[in-house]
Amino acid sequence: MSEQTQLVPNNSLITKTPEEGRQLAVKMARLIIKVTQPDPEMREKMRPIYAEDAAMLIAIGQTVATEFATIAAANNYWK
């Protein structure tokens, strides 16, 4: 794993709003893909494959949902 990639941006899961939390979840999901496949050319090559595969798109959604659940809990569900 690249030491330059910060997997938790700003080293915090705390956000002001649920919308910011959702945006952070998407960013974190994208970062883990970048770390898992660090070669940008390979990621670009694979993009058309998962763009047309419903199961892969659902898996991406599940990854974001898991990240969002963690962020929501860290923010006490914005209560």
C-alpha cells in the first residue's frame, strides 16, 4: 500500500451533515479501489467491464453503504 494514500481523509470520520458523510463514504470507497489497484491504466481498462455489470455496480453500492454506516455511527447519526 502506498504510504502517500490517506485512506481516511483528514484522519477523521466526523462530518457536519449526513450529505457530507455520504460524500466522504464515496471518497473512501474510491480510495480503497485505488489502493487495491494502484495502476491507473489498469483501473481505466477495467472501468468498462464493471460499468456494464449490474452485480459489480451493486457491490460498489454496498461498499459505499458500509463506509457510510461507519461514518454515521462515528457522528452519532447526526443527533
